[in-house]
Amino acid sequence: MYHHLWDSSIAMLLRRVSIGRFLRSSNASSSTGFYQPDMCFYYDNSNVCVFRGEEKASGPLEVPVKELHANLTWRYDAAPYIFGYAAVGLRVRLVAIRKDEMRQKRKPSKLVDLIPPLDIPEYGIIVRGNGVRITFAEDCVLKTYPQSMPSDGIIRNLQELHRQMKTHSVPNVVELKKTNMKEKHVKLAPVGHFSPPENVHQLLTALRDILEALVALHAINLMHRDLRWENVLKYAGEGDKWFLIDFDDGALSPATTIYHLNPESHAPEILSSSSHTVKVDIWSVGFLLKTSIIPDLPAELEAIKAKCLQKNPMKRPTAGSLLKTITALLGKF
């Protein structure tokens, strides 16, 4: 009953002083078990929530104030604080949420730029081309499959893949937190940033993280089968460190032909041979190099790309040998 009041006094005021948009939570937290602020204000065309609110119809004001701090995962790099508000009925309190609440609170001397706009909306929803809906929360994402997809089979496959990855401590991969067959969704963590490498050192670092995952996966005969930069995210707040997401097409090696993957971005034997092995992931490492935004790759990386993209899977290197080569190159660039 207070939404109009809160919106008129907070969100509409923000629109007067800054170009942006606000989004209200659909109360997904109560049904799916993950957290979203009651209100988020996004500056300009960015996907970063720069002002958030927690609201209650009744009760002590300290409850939403505590929720503002307790439920926040810091993804604002060098910014010393962000703004928010807590509201209970007719009472509203403005709050500066600091990165380190243990430090003595001081009046800030200057404002700093927030992190660059992300390609995924903080607390928002995106719908992929295949109809899969991805809802972003504070510390996880909810992936919901459309009626047109065999969600039961996909979810069962994910359960088994992630069980094996957890058992064998596979590094640098997304974690499956919860599944719901009836609602056709899975909950995954952490929330990463789509941030492809921008220089040679970052590219080598990302390849090292990817190959560390592939070495562990291939050791237990698992393969990702859909390695593209869209499925490689950077950990939030951990510097240059990347991890793999989207194991919907993951499988035990060897596996039979699948037809729904794009032949331009996947190893040729996936669609043309009766079976394929973990070497499809090695081809994808070459594809990552091929589609990197970095111009004029060093000769060493061009050579690796050529070896990985060979049509004959048997001639491609192993994940282990590539990891050794990439690790050695990190000391050079």
C-alpha cells in the first residue's frame, strides 16, 4: 500500500536529478530463496544498481536498515560507498552503505566512478535466444527453462555433472546450488561479470583459469562442449580470475552427435561424427583465441590457436600440455 508513496518520494526524485530507471522486485526472493532489493535505481543505460531500497509495511526501521547492509555483495570496485534507503510505512531513512562497515565512518571527501556498465543487469532479467530466462539476484542467478525445452533431462544432467565436479574439486566452475523440476529452474552461483580479456596478460590468465578447469574435467572424462566467451565470466571482486558457466550441454566423454549447436563456433566432429571426445573442448580453446578482441596476438598464441583448431581431434594438444605452455607464457607477458 506504500509503494506509490515510496516511489514518488524516492524513485521519481532520483529521475529528476539523474537520468536512469528504477525496477521493483517481483518478490522472487520469497519463492526462489535468493535476495533482490525491493527497489533498484539504475543510472543512465548501465546495468549497475547504484541506489537500492528495502521496504517494510510495518515494524522497526532497523530491520530494513540491517538488510541493506547484510544482504549486499560488494561489486563496486573502488567506490567507498553507495546510497540506499530503508522505509517502514511513512518513515524513510537514507543510508550510505560503505564497503567496509568496520571502519570508522567519515564524511566522504569525493565521489568516484562506479564500475563500468556490465553486460548483465544487476538484479535484472535477460532472456536468451533459446527462451531460457536468467534472473540475477545478489549472490546467485536463477535459470528458468521454457516449456519448449526438455528441462527435466537438462536438470538431471546438470545435477550429475555438478555432483561429479564437486566430488573431484574441479576449480573455476559455476556451482549448482538448487534445482526445481516442477518450476523448471536451477539456482547457480556465483554471479560473475562478462568481461573478456582486454590485453595479452589478461588473455593468458583467463586461458590458465579455463585450462585448470578443463584438466580436472577431462581427468574424469567430462567435457563442457560449449566453450565461448559468453560462457566465461570473471569473478566479482577477485581481480583477473575467470570461471566457466553454462554446463547445459556438458556430457560424459565420448558422446554421440548433437545437432542444436552452431557449427561455426563448435568443433566439427560434434555435428559431423558419430561420436566425439574431450578434444572438442581443445578446439574451443582455439576458438576462444580466434574470437578474442585483442588484435595481433603474439606468435606463440597464434601457434597454439592453429594447433587447437586442427580438424583431426587426435592432432590437437591435451588440456594438460596447453596449461603448461600458457603458464610458462604468463611469465613472459
